[in-house]
Amino acid sequence: MKGEIIGVITDPGSSLSPRTARERGVLLLDPQAPLEPQYRRYLEHYDRLLSLHASPLLCPMHGMAAEAAAQIGGRRVRVINTALGSAGLGAAALRAAELLTAGADERAVLEELRRLAREGRFFLATHDLSKLVENQMLPPLGDRFGQALGLWALITLENGRFRTPPLPVPSGQVLGSIARLLARTYGDRRVRVRSLFGDLPETMREQVKTVLGERLHLTAGSLAPMDPVARARVGDHALAVFAYPV
């Protein structure tokens, strides 16, 4: 409805730091505490909330949020499956808050979120697939992939699910492979990129912006540590990259 004050809220799986979230107008849930009281507290300041979460196939937070919203009743909390994960979820929350601040209505925000899921590209590079298998995000035996050869696994996200089999990539070619795939997808289109890193070598972290910047027409880019919640899902030795066209 016109004149409503709508808040954007998400969970730590977005890997948005409290400072970044606060500065960009995004609210953060505490997954260690009951969600319903948190929603009610925020609803003292907002007419309604858009609660953004990763694909339910990757993380249980969507289901937990939906249960809490149902307890509140009405339409004051709208729980949204972004069909994304980690870096993509953070990018979606920031984009939604950006549009609302610029005066967009809820319909326009929801359409933009659908566009990000449709046109955005998410890549996860990891040296250890055991956590993904343990959390049932990949099928069994995937954890044996490439480790004996020192290879990294490069996995894409499609329709809220990791696509298998992973692409084997030598460690020195991980960033170049991601940049090449994104450049092939977007060509001369302007893009925004959000990248998250786990326990990776400092040299590799330093190269992320350089390699992506050389191959893509970046209008904005960010590189941040992966939240412990996300790392618990995908493993410590991982890099997540999400890009979408402007």
C-alpha cells in the first residue's frame, strides 16, 4: 500500500556484516534466537517486512522464517525464497533495500529479485566438498572429487540447487575460470559482483577483484569474509561469487 514503510530483513547466511547491513538499510535476524519476537520487534518500526532467505534446498532458514511469519499472521511479514545463496542472498538484500530507499514499491522490488535469480550467476569454488555432502547439498561420494589431485571444484547454482557434477579446476585457475564464465555470459553488459571468501590464501583473496575487474565491466564490486553460518554449510576453504547485470 502507498505510504507504507517496508523493511528488508535477512539472515547471517547473507554474510552481511552488522555494519554493512546498518549502513545499507538491511535488518539482520539472529538465528540463535526465536524469530517471531524479532519480527515483532522490527514491526514496531515498520509497517511490513520483506524477509529474504537462501534457497530452501541450501539452507533451512527459509522454513524457519515462514513458520515464524505464520505465527504473526496477516501479511506483515513476507518471506521470500530468493533461490540464491550466500553471496547472492546478500546482493539481493542490498539491492532490495536500495530500491526501497529510492522510492520503489514492493511490486518493483519483487520483480527485481526475480530478475536477479533469473539473470544472476552464482559460483562456488571449494577445495573440500565434504560439508556440502554432509549437509545434503550435493549427492554422496561428491566429497571424493578431485582432492587426491589437488583440484578445486567449481559449482554453479541453478534453480536454487547446486548443479552436478562439479567442474574440476586447478587451484591456480579458479579465479580465471569464474571470470571467463561470467564474461561469456554478460559480454559488454555492466555488472555488479559480490564475492565471499572463507579460509583462503591471502594472495588468492587479493587477486579476486583484479581478475574479475580485468574481464568484466564492473559498476560495483565487494569482497567480504564468509559468515560462520555460511561456512558451516559449504566448508571453510571456499569462495562464493555472485554477479548480476545492471
